[in-house]
Amino acid sequence: MQAPSGHTTTPPVHTLLADGALAGQWVLDPGQSRVQLKSGVLGGLIRVNGVFRDVSGNGTVSPAGQVSGTLTVAAASVDTKKAKRDAHLCSADFFDTANHPDITVTVHGIRPSGQDAGVTGTLTVRDRTQPLSFTAGLAVQGSGEVWLDAVVHINRADFGLTWNFLGMVSMDNTLTIHAVFTRR
């Protein structure tokens, strides 16, 4: 992960967590944050890409450096640039947004290692919660922002999203997360 021009990177996250510099309440900046979805069709020959347009979240860093937080995605905000496909993704075949409006990542802990961190928590889709672990790039920007960048691989069948026309749609999906948090 690289800071854009004009941003300076402060000391590594593990140092700032250990000395309490990041302690406090943090809120996701939805204007700078992005959650993308990628899935394969026809054995991966065709990629379906989408973005969730409505994301929110918050986090807490204790004085001892423990991190917890939530990233909430409005499932109905999925945008693949094809209205018919988006409507199908919102239907009971997939996200069932009428009954399950949110997709939620709940973070229980972060273990920094250099500029990266191991993140542990849960992912909830359609009221099914599964454990979640992934590596994220972390950076603290001089302007008081914390950036988390991750690529998370999931199997949608774990969440009851098993619709699969003639077996052509991959069960393996990728979420790409760029989350920017600012102090509350």
C-alpha cells in the first residue's frame, strides 16, 4: 500500500498501538472507503465485478492497543453496472436484501506485523456468521487517518448463497476492502 502524493506516513501502526497514540473512537469515512466484489463465471473465464456504494463503520482502540470494530455494507447497494444482475443479487437467490439488508464484518482483534496486520473477526451474510481471518495492509496517515486495505477470499456457499445456474458461477468470491477511518 502506498500513500498518495502529499500524505506522510507516521511511525508503524504497532508502535502507535503500543504507545496508546491511536486510542479512542474511530469512524469510517464512506467517501474515501470502498468495498468491491469479484466473482467468476464459466470457470473463471468471465469476471463479474461490483462495488457496494453504501458502507459505514466504526472502531475502537483501547489505551492498551486492542482493536475492535465493525464494517457494515448495505447489500442492496451492490452495483455491477447491470441493473438486471444487481436486482438478481438482491433477490432471495443471493443476498435477500428484503430480509437481510446488511453484510457485516466484525473485527475482534488486529495483530500488527510491520505495515501489515493479521485481522480476526467474523463475517455475517444473510444472518449466517462465519469466522474470518485475513491479512491487511495498515497505514496511519499524518492527517489523522487510518487506512486498512485487504483482499478477503470467501466461499459464498458458507453463507447460504448457493444459487448456481448450470454450475457455471464460482462459489469463490473476493472482497477487496479499502477502509479509511478518522477520529470521532
